[in-house]
Amino acid sequence: MESLACLGLVLQLLLWVCKGHTAVPYRSRNYLFTQYCKDAQTGRELYVGEVITRPGQCTRVQCLGTLELWEDNCQVPKSLKGDCAPVQPTDLNLDYPKCCPMYECKTYRRNDFSELELTNTYDHYGNLRRSNMAEVIVMNKEPRRLDNQASSQPLREPTGNIDRYI
């Protein structure tokens, strides 16, 4: 009778252990280890998928699933035309990519009657953000004479239809 009671106790213990094991959800072994990247420049720990902008650098840092850091920096576009200069943002606490400078490029064209200045503003990807055109119309290219200076040449009368210049 004692052996039967022992056998019953062992079976109950076995069933309890087996049932308890099946009730525990599956977890991979990675839950025992930390899942973060450490940024060497700031010393900050980033969890997988977390994104930050480094203070004062305009650099975006992201922790990848492979526990590697991915960095994005501002680039100078290669396809800009004209005389270009960077324009820094006025707010210094912006996140990437809003902290990247814009590039203002000026081109000039001249003809007989006007001078044209075209100003294009591009972001750091090279996308056109703003465009401004200014035209200066030249009415007379001859230098202005003072009243006390006499001219040996008579003033010229306009030829052709003047309405097309107005």
C-alpha cells in the first residue's frame, strides 16, 4: 500500500511539473541579454529602433536590430548650379534633418534691356524648396549728364514702337 501511495505521489508530481512547463510561454534566450546599442560619443544607450539626434551635431543616430548604430549626417548636394552658399537654420535645437543647412544658389542672366537674378534655395537632399526671380529693367545705358556739361551730339529720338518696352 505504501508503494502505491508513493507511485501516486510521483505521478502527481510529474503531472504538475509537465503541466507547469506547458503553461510557461515561449521566450527566446535573448530576453536574458540586453538589447541596446551604446553611442560612444554621447555615452547614451539606445534600444533597438530608437532614434536620437546628437546634441550640437545635427547627426541622427539609430540602433538597428543587429545592435549596430546607423548615422545620418547632412550632405552637400552635388547637382547645384550657380553661386551657392549655405544658409544655417536660425533655431539651433532642431532635430535631424531640420537642423541641416539650406543652400541658396544665385544665377544671373543679362540681355539688352534687363538683368535677371534667379535665387533658388535647396535642402540638403538637393530638392528645390524656394525660387525667387528679380528683374532689373535698364531704361537707358548712357551715363547721366549734368546740366552744365554740353553735349556735342543731339539727343536721339526713339525709333520703332515704344509700347513694346512698357
